[in-house]
Amino acid sequence: MLKLLSRFHKNESGATAIEYGLLAALIGVAIIAGATSVGSNLNTKFSTIATTIQGTPAPAAAH
């Protein structure tokens, strides 16, 4: 029984898996935050372009 407890105490694979899981979650949060920021900036740019296009008169039709 003592040998089993000693072996369990030395086994760190579970802790390593948890660390990798936390690291993956942190990277995921960073990616989501970055994508949200980029998406917001793109939305602003496209809105500006749409407003500019709507304010521009249409070109004369070619005959």
C-alpha cells in the first residue's frame, strides 16, 4: 500500500494535463479577444466605406 501511494505521489501526468488544459484555455481566450477586436475594427471600416459610397453620385450611363 505504501508503494502504491509513493508511486501515485510521483506521478505528475495528471498535473501536466491540467497545465496544458489551462494553457489551451488561455490561448483560446486570447484568440477570441483578438478576433473580437479585429471584427469590431473591420465593421467600423466597412461602415465608413458604405457611407462614403452612398454619398457618391452614380456615374453617368454610357450610351
